[in-house]
Amino acid sequence: MALEITRTGNEVLITVVGTFDAKAAARLCSLLSDVVGSGEPARVTVDFGRAREVSAVGLAALVGCRAGNGISVRLRGLSRRDTRVMSYLGHDASEE
């Protein structure tokens, strides 16, 4: 799994490439904490459009990370299944 980071002004786009599992979610959580902690970006988007596989365990870990750290990010590129998993986990990703 790789994370590609693109910064444009005060926006940060993080693209997930490859398999997104619990280990990848931990890496993403650490990166999100660093990005949000810097206080610079006004908007952070995580794009799953290039993820080959997204595990429910990885999504659960991401939800836990975001809730625990108060991180607000926009998610895009999730499949219908992944959007449904996110809703089961208490996060509405349907419009993201």
C-alpha cells in the first residue's frame, strides 16, 4: 500500500494505492494526525479510487482513528460496499 500526497494551496489530497487494511489504516491515521496537526490545510480528502482492495477492518480502524483524534476528512472513491460498511460503523460516506 502506498499513500500519495498532493498539496494545492490549503488543500491536501491523500490517494490510497493498493490494499487498504488495518496496517494501512494505521499509516494513514499517523499521516492524517501529522497533516491536521500542522494546522495548515483547511480541507483534507482521502481518495480510495486507486485502492485495489479495501477491507472492512481497515475502514473500522480509520473511523476509530478519526473519532479518537477529532480528524475531519472527506472520503471519496469508496465502492457501494465500502460506503455501506462506513454507514454500519456510524459514518455517512454516501455523499463523499
